[in-house]
Amino acid sequence: MSSTSTQTDKLAASSINPATNNACIVCGATDAAPLYRGILKCRACGYVFADMRLTDEELFELYNEEFFTGAEFSDYAADAKFFRKNFRLRFRELKKFLDPARHQNLLEIGSAYGFFLDVVRDEFAAVQGIDITDAGVRFAREELKLDVVQADFLAHDYGARKFDVVCMWDTIEHLREPQAYVEKIAAHTERGALLALTTGDIESLNARLRRDKWRLIHPPTHLHYFSPESIAQLLDAHGFDVIYNRYCGFYRSIGNMAYNILILRQQKPALYRPLERLGVGGLGFYLNLYDIMYVIARRR
Ligand SMILES: [Zn+2]
């Protein structure tokens, strides 16, 4: 049996019955109800999640090299220009809340190829990343000479180390236990530290109109779907006050967009290949669908 079908079998077998579901990771309530097929919503706080549990092995399997070069992205490294533009936009907002004397050490969880760390490296005394993907970590270390560890954040021992700024770009929705991440971030930050993250808003107009067809409904890679209320509640439970939450836009390459639509969604390579040959992939545009939250929170 191939590893892919083993994984699919395990995912199917690990589906959980809402009636016997564990406590909500945001509010602790135990009455989740189906929202869409395979997607549950906590009736008490509105937190939405995929109805599946992944083992460590399954999670690592999802984020192998293919994640960045086919499964989720057409060619991650080739889109570097657009990722850098996005990260410059993110940092421009974050910078408004930074005190250079107070915020000197930055950690990025889910640092992928290291483009964000590379964009901000001169703004801090030290920047460090952590990621579980081999190809991303290798690129960040070897090509960009960044301080990045390849490990699971929850398993990695930071000792008594404290960070002043922690970033998680489009990462929290992928995690198996986001509440454990926020708890560990709290343990490695002190009063005044900042936590910045982006993630989809399940209560956004676009998400509500598109329902289960919303582009960010994407299990098993996207497991958690927050709203402004549920993300604020989760962060508050671990000592973080949300001080900023706005919808953010992003730059996309036409190549990546076409790949997503024509290959991943519609499976029409015959339409995609001519675009690829024309070389339009390097062109891009800015888009704000008002469904991705940019959240900045401060440690109490
Ligand atoms: Zn809840």
C-alpha cells in the first residue's frame, strides 16, 4: 500500500463523532455541530474545525517536499518575489507597533523558505525561524544564511529563551494543536511582546457566501477556521490582547493562481500548459478578498 493511501485511510478512520468530541480548544465547551461535510462548529464560541485528528507521522507526511512544489504551490521558490512583497506589506503594519528598544528578538514559526526573515533581518538584533519542511529549512539556511531550525515547535526545547516578537503567517490553520502553540509562545514571551499572525476569517462575507466552496476550506492541511471573536478568545486565554485585526490583501503571481484553479481545482493541464509556455507566471497582481485576518496581539 502506498503511503498516500495509508494516510487517507488513517484520516478516514480517525474522524471523530461530534457527540463524543473533546472540549473546544478555544472555549472548552463540548457541543460542536456539523457546519459543512467534515467541518464542525463550536456552538458556544463559533470556532470551526475539520473533523479529523492527525498523528505526528501524518502531519510530517503532509509537509514533505511536494507541499511546496506541487501539492499546495506550483513552485514556491519561483514565487519568491511575490512572497517578499507580501512580507514587506505585513511588516509595514507590524512596524507601527514595534519599539526598537523593546522588540529585539524575533521568532517566526512556520518560516518556510525564510523570505519573511530575510526581509526583516536588519530590523532586529536577532531573527530565528522554525519549520518542519526539509526543503524550506535547507533553502533558508544555505541560500539565505538564516538561523532556522528544522523541528516541530512544540517538541523543540528553547530552554529559558524569550522572544519579543513571534510571527505565524498563514500557519495557525495548519496546526494540529494551535492552543498548545499559543500556550508555548506565552511561555517564551514576556509582558509587552507581540504575536502577529494571519489566517482566514470563517465569518467573513466571502466565507459565508462561498460556504464549503470557500477557497480556504482545505482539510487536511487547513484544520482550523477562526473568526475575529474566536481568535481573540484563544489568544486572550493565554495572556494576549488583540490590538489590531484587519483584512489584508496579498500579491499573487498569475502562474500560481492559474495553477491553483486549472490544475488543483479543475484538473485541466491542457489549459494551464500554454500559459506556462507564455511565461505569464512571473506577472502578478494585488488582491484583497476581505477574508484573511491580520491579527497583532500584545502579551499582558
Ligand atoms: Zn468553543
